[in-house]
Amino acid sequence: FTDRNGKQQVLLPEQVIQLRCWNPASDYRGQGELDPARVAADADYLAGKFNLNLMRNNGDRGAYVICKSGIPDDDQRKQIIAQLQQKRLDAQRGNFRPAFLTGDFTIEDPKIQSLDANVIASRLQNRHEIYIAFGVPPSMADIAASYSIGSASDRFRLIEDTCMPIGADICGGIAQVLQRMGKPGITAALSWEDHSVMLQVRAERITTARQLWDMGMPAEKINEYLRLKMPEF
């Protein structure tokens, strides 16, 4: 092992601890969650670039002059272009005046282009795929009128299904390091009790505890059964 000062130290095999985690460069370890997330992220990025280029084209869209009886000569073109430019300048000053053009042709303004509903729906699906790949509830990618923080909320699912297991793995690795360092009495743990979501869940359990109390269940057993960790009185 080479430390920060550049000195090399020889370690015994029992002194070396390797905390295995997913490897993004390997096809056999941990790649299953990263591949779909990368595909969805690339697709959403390309869809965003497509929308950007589409909006840029909308800002530079001149009028279409459709000639029905042949192509006009150079003088007619200059006259038409000059009248259209003058009309646009007058409109920018607030002077909306008609333009009279002679000839067998029509003037059409191009329509503004925008993303259709299918593209927007596919971008929403890409966000859901990325969230699912990393254990985040997909509904958290959507805009909600009100956000719940109780046991029926997506935040509680995120904490209980994803954050707590990952935190337990991290603490387990730290505990192994402490044990190898000769400190078996020290453990590592993450406390979730003071989180706002868990406080709301505890309040819901207190409501259940009152119902159990009315049914005759002792407070000590209620505290143990619902894991309220309430002090004795």
C-alpha cells in the first residue's frame, strides 16, 4: 500500500478489506441497472437537442412566396422582398398596413413547429426508466398538486426500499473495517428516526396505538409491537 507521503507498506492478506460494489466498466457485476439508465438518459438528451434545434428553426422562418405561373424575374423578386421587409418593419413599429402585390402568386407564413404528444410522452417514460433503475419511485418525476410524507407516500417508499438497504450495506462495510482494525465494540448505523417522513409515520402509528389501547392491549406491548420507542411513564 502506498500512502500519501509515497511510502510503501506491506500488508498481510487478513489486513486487506475489499468492499465490493457494482462496476460500471464490467458486463458481469452491476451493469444491469446502469445500462437501461444510460439508454434512457441518452434518449432524453437527444430529444432535448431535437427540441432545441426545432425552436431555433422557429425563430428564423421567412415567408413562402408561391408562384403559380412560373418563376418571377429578378426585379419582381426584389420588389416582393422589399415590400415584405417594409411591412415587417412597419409592424414592429405598431403600424399595421396592407401590402398590395401584383402577380399570380400567394404569400404564406410557415407554421410554428413544436413537439407532438408522442415525443413528450416518450421523454416522460425516459425519466421513469431512469428513476426505476436507481430505486426511486417513478411518480416522483411527475408534478403533483400536493406531496404526502406519510407511510403511503413515495418518499417513504424511497427511504424504506432504497435508502435504508443501501445505508445498511455501507454501515456493514464500515463495521468490517472497524473489526479488522481491532475495534469490535464499535458499530456503524444510520438513524432515520428524526427524518420528517419517519416522524409522520410515527404519528400515524400513534393513532393505531390508541385503537389498540381501546381494545385492551397494554401500552408496553403496543410500544413494542409498533416500535414506537416511547419512554415509560
